[in-house]
Amino acid sequence: MKTPHLIQRCKFTDIKIDKMNTGTVAETLSRDYMGHIEYEFNTVQESYSRIMKKLGDIRVIKTEFNDVTGRHLYFIGTEEDFNEYKQYIPKIISGDIELKEKIDLSQLHKPDEWHLKQSERYGFKVLYNLYNVGWDLENDVILAYTPTKYAKAILEAFNNDREIEDTKLVV
């Protein structure tokens, strides 16, 4: 297990948040553009392929962390991955691990003053619009501050992809 460095920011597509009719991974998660590496070097597709190979062993694991709205942080990966990766989770949240790109998990755990003011003004809508899913492209695991059913929907989307012959993640 590598120290996390390249974590793809993701959030649920608007359609999936409203209806939760889980489709494919590409239909369920919207990925933020983070630069050329995940596209030019096929990093997203390679991680996706590795996840698909171990899909039968992947679980949705509730961690001890909550965001300011009370949502739990879920880990999506194998039990073995979780046991190795859990040491990094507090450091990702606190920002103590230098990531290639900043992710919003720290803002969800302990928002800065601007996000707090905006969230108070709009009833936490600002925090819900942040990229609340982090896909570690090097370790092939996913972190999500989300209600349980949404965390399970991520795993379900991968399983739906498995049902479709020769599925490739559209990047």
C-alpha cells in the first residue's frame, strides 16, 4: 500500500442524488478534472480495472470519522486494504499528507470559516456540493463522506459494470 498521493475528486451526479437508481460507475460518480495525469496516463482506467479484478472482495466499511453534518466516512475496498490504509485516513482529513491535488474531505470534516458561513447561510448545501468522494487511483480504494445508501451505491455501480460485458470506464 502506497502513501496516498493521487486521489481523484468525485461527487454523485445530480440524477443519482435525486433518484438513487444506480447505474454504471460513470453514470453514478462525476469526476472533477484534476489535470492531465488521470487522462494522458490512463490512471483512472487502470485503477478501475484493478478494482474490477478484486470486486468480489470489496466491501463498504464504516469508519470512525464523521463530517460536520453527521455523515460517516466510508471506505470502499477490501478488508485487507482497509487494515493497511486506515493509518492514512486521519492524515488525509487533516491535510498532513501531501496530495497531488487538494480534496474536499478536510473541509467536510472541519470546514474553514468561509465554508461554515456559506453553509449556515444556505443550510449546509455548500458542504453537500463539495466533492465528497475521493478515489485513490494508486491504491484502488474509495473514501466517501455520505449516507450509507450512497456508499453502497458506489459498490453497486461497480457491480453493475461487471454485469455489462467489456465495460470500460468512460473518461
